[in-house]
Amino acid sequence: MSPTTPAPDTASDSLARWLAGRRDTDLAATLRARPDLVVPPPASMNVLASRAQQRASVFRAADELDTAAFGIVEVLARLGAVDTPVSRAAVLDEVSGRISARNLDRILSTLRSLLLVWGSTDELRLVAAAVDAVPWRVGRTGDVTGPSRQELDDLLAALPPEQRSILDTLSRTSPIGRTRDAAPDTPADRPVQKLLAAGLLFRIDDETVELPHRVGQALRDDAPFDPAALAPPRAPKPTRSTADVNATAAGAALELLRHCEDVLDTLGAQPAPVLKAGGLGVRELHRVGKAVGLDDEETALVVEVLAGAGLIARGLPDPPTPGDDDHWAPTTATDAWLTSSPAYRWAVLAGAWLDLPRRPWLIGRRDQNDKPVAALSDEVKSPTAARDRRLLLDVLSDVPAAGTDVADLRAAAAWRRPRWAGRFDTTSVVETVREATTLGLVAHGMLASPGKALLHGGDAEAEMAAVLPEPVDYVLVQADLTVVAPGPLVPELGERIALVADVESAGAATVYRIGDSSIRRALDAGLGASDLHGLFATHSRTPVPQSLTYLIDDVARRHGRLRAGVATSFVRADDPALLTEVLSAPVAATLALRAVAPTVAISQAPLAEVLTELRAAGFAPAGEDASGAIVDLRPRGARVAMPRARARYAGPTAPSDEQLDTLVRTLRAGDRAEAATPTASARGDGSRSGGAATLALLQLAVHGKRSVTLGYVDAQGVATRRIVDPVSVGGGQVQAFDPATGSVRSFVLHRVTSVALVD
């Protein structure tokens, strides 16, 4: 009888043995970096090794590797590390002159921590699926010389249709193509031969051609990167000082806050109906933009950011609008946000944009049905938007002047994440930087200090507060009835100036204009002529022009000659002739006004409606309370309830330190269970005899204080084997101490699949 031949050692066996020899801290670091491997918890190193080599899991782990890491993966693949061990010295010899030994060791450490590479320094092995994760054809990185990207773009643009269609097909599918025209004796005027001659195709054999990686990049408008480059692109020197960048970003932040406040006021005054398909219609978007002085593109970004920050939402407004349809309106969180500090308000908006799983710049562009993409619609959603945004800002943080050259920024981003290169087309990069500039995160193509703090988890609010100009408590009143605020105004003064004047232009300094309507607005709010004179006399650093004094007095003299109050409503005037004029106007019929005295008329209409209709008819009424004092009856604006936050799935979450500790103990226990030598065993096959044998063996272990290897299937159907110390058996359960968890656990007997005593 011939001896049994041992099974050949597989890659999975080798990886499992290497994992078993790792320190607990190293195992925990790997499980933290590959959280998908622990769901459900692996029972042993063999299970963990098998999962770590699965294609989908490997691709997920490799997704955030840079070009240098993939370059080392390619070298290992060419050296045969998938099948046989390769030494570090051999790898270093292959990349000599392209990367330092120190950087090579850093990359190998990263690949080991992700379980894409395993083994000692002299016996490096490569997970097979890692080769497929490389975003170019392994073994072809030598084919990267040739024309520049611009020259390549020009060459492709000049191709005749029959040649271009061949390249387009290969760029969209596989870079390898089969054709009889690849043979050297094919007539030179054939399209494939012309492409081969131009270097736009490579010949593999007489019937096979390959599209070079760089040509495919250009055809797809992928961000260009050199697969052979094991060092990142050189960073250009900064073109602006940090102080200059921060000052410009602070100005943009103040402008953003003003636009957001205006949009909230506009939607509060007139909520926008929700489209049947969801979102905000083009007409409503244009209406809001026109009201606040923004174009559609700027308005779209503002409403998307406000929605992301929970400051606008869809719902039934309060006070209600006609009908029972949902509308877009400010949420109940708006009022608290409006009264917060500028730095806090900015941090809320900037943080919402940074993590927004949407691409606002797509709004207004044509979809696949040639219809414009609506704001706040599902068409703007993108699961990769936030990751791409963070990467581009991270590049701007380290490559400070890259923002001034889109090509440099695209190349740097693609080098860092070559598997994402297809998402960094020119349009997406330009628009993302534009949005970041509007948000006050980027200025002059560089990431400002508040942007860096937000990106890297610092105190963005404090950073923005430090760069915002100090609030001022004065204004400059001009002879042309404009008021210049040379910086952000202190809150109380800002509220008063916004009440009595309209913003004409904004920026580092804000210019307001005073007119009849703005003064009347202040008077309607309860301020008197003396209050307005005092406001400008106290806070203007320039002499108050006589024209402003006359204007205030003139408007105040005409204002409030009519008074409206609650009767349901009443209208009174000190001058009977004025009330007679009102009763003779068409508005009297609209409001059903009825005179009850020479100076008093009453109406069944609400007071707010009476004031609105009288003002629309050209009169200047003022609201008053029961004591006759003027009151501010301006509506707050509509509000909708805060929507319930939706959970965003961002992939498997990393386990906690406590969970990692338990997982590592479970893996060690599983290995001990597999390696344990049984002296007696029983299998729970569901039969009466099998159950009796299992019960008897467990009782023997309890009385003898013996450890057993327990096979068990949990409620989710996951089978495990572990070494436990039975404590008691009864009631259809076995109580056993589990060294993996350090606690006594209950195992249901009918779920026990096997029991074996351990020596």
C-alpha cells in the first residue's frame, strides 16, 4: 500500500500560514484596512486567507493605491511572485534608479498591510487578483514614450472617421483587438496599417493589435498619468502668499453667506413647487436666481449646498401654500443658522459641500434624454463625488499652484489614484475647483487655510474666523445716497443697515443704496424718523448728506398717515380726506372697507392682507397694536420640517479596537481548533444516536474539565469551529467558556455539528 501523497501547497495555504505568524497588532491593522474581510467574522486564518484573495475584495483594497504602488505590483507580477517567492533585492534591481530603497520598503509595507503582498523580505508573494487591479496592461509600461498629450489630442482630432472608429471601439471595450489587417504584408493604405505606422496601435502578432495605454487615455479624456512613473509629478512653486489666498477666500465666504441668506429669504417668501419627478424646475431656479442676482449655475450650487446642509428641504410649508403639494422651502433649522456667527455658518455650508454625494455642476446640462438636469433631483447624485472632491482638494493642498493649470491638477490626481483617472476629465476638474472657489475653500488655485482645516479634520470654523475681516461698527454715507460698509458689520448695525438700505454690490466692502422703498421698510418695522437720523449720525464716519436727511423726513411725513389694526382689521387716518381717498379707490372694494367714522373704516380681511393691498394701491399704511404703537408685521417666511437624515452607505465600516481584539482572538482560537488532535469525537447528524453521543461527550468534558473542539452553526447559518471549555449541559444548551471572547457562552445543542475532546 503506497503512502498518501500530501496535497500541494497552495497560495491560500501559504498566505494562511503567514497570517498565523503575524503579531496581533499587525493582524488588527490589516482587518482595519480591509473591513470587508470581517463580515461575517472569519473562523480561522484559512477562511481569512481565502477571502483576502477574492477579486471584488482585492479591487476594493487596491482602489486607493497610487501609481507607484501599482508599479511595484507590476514588477512583482513580471517576476512571477503570483506563483513563486520573489526577493526584495530582485524587485529593487528592477526599479533601480526609479525609486529609492526606502520608498520601496514603504510601498511593500502598504501592500502587506492590505494583504495584496505577503511573505518575508526574501519570499515576497503577490495575490493573483492584484494583477487584474492594475489600471493598465501589465508588462506594457515601456510603451509610454511618444508625443505629448496635447500632440496626441491634435493627432487624434485629425484622424479620418474610419481610423478614429477603430480606436474609439478599442478604448471603450478591450485594448486588445483581432484583425487580419495586422499582418506586415497588408496593404499600407488599410486603416489598421496607418494606425500602426502612426504609433497609435501596437502589433502583437499577425492577427492581434493593442491600443497603447496613453492613446486610450486621450480617447476617453482620462486624466493623463505615466504608468512607469514611480514618483509623483513635481509640484510647482506657490504663486501667491498664504495671506493673499486667505483674504480672497474670506471675501468669497462672505459673498456665499450673503447669497445663501438671499436665497433663503426668497424661498421663504415664495416656496418653490417640487417637480413631479422630484427636484427644482428650471423656471423656479431662474426665478430664485433673478431675485437674488445670480445666474442659474450659481443659484444651482447655492440651493444644492443649502439642501445638503439641511437648510432647505421639500415638504408642506408653514404657513401653507395653495394646494397640498410639496414645496422647496427653508427648514426650521434656518433661523438658528441665520443668527450664528459668519465663521460657523460658513463651516456648515463648506462641510456640507465637501461631503455632498452629488455633483451640482451637472445641473442644467443635458441628460441622456436631451432634457436639462434639474437641481435637487436624483440625476445629480454620484456615489464617488465626495471622494473625488476630497482628492482634488488634497492635491491642491500639496501641489499649491496646480489649480492654475488644469492639466497639472488632473495629472497629479490621476497619479495618486490611477484607478479613478477616468473620472478626472477636464470638465469635472474645472467645475469642482470652481465650486470650491465659490465656497471660499480655494483661491488663486490654492487651498486656503480654512479649507485645509476642513479637509484634514481641523477646526475649520476657527480658521475662517481668523481670516475673516474684523467686523466694523461704522459705515460711510455718500452724497449719492449710497452707504459703504468697508467690512462685515457688527450684527446689530448690519441688521439696521439691511433694514434701511438695499445691497447694490458686495465683496470685501458692501455698497448699499437708500431709497423711498427701503426707508419705508424701516418705518414699517417700527423705526421712526428720529431713529434713522440717529443711526446715521452715530455710525457714519462721513458727514450725513442733507439729501438723506430730507429723504427720511419726506418719507416719514407720508408714512403712517393711514393706520391699520385688528377689528378684524381697521384703517384709520388723522386726515378724513385721506380716508375718503382710500374709500374711493378700487382697493376699498377688494378689502370690503366700510367707514364707521370720518377717520375710521373696518374690514373683515386679515391685517396683513389689508397692509399688502393698501401698499399695492400706492398708499403708505403702518401697522399698529392696541396701544397705537407701530409694529413690525413682516412675515418670517415659510418653513418646512427638518427632514430625517438618510443613512449614507460608504462601504464596510472599520471595526472598533474592541471588535478587532475579539476578531483576532477568534482567529487564533479557530486555528487552534483546526490544529487540535481529537482523542474522541461525536458528530451531531440530527439522529437520536448522534445527539446522544454528542451529549455524552460534552458531559464527559464537563466532569473531566476537558477542552473540546466544537463545531457549530449560528442563527445566520455561519459554520464555525472553536476550542471551548464546557461548564454545564442541560435544558438543550451547553454553557462553555470561550477563550476567544473571554466569557461563558451558550450553545444550542441542536446547532452543534461536531464535538471532539482535545488532548
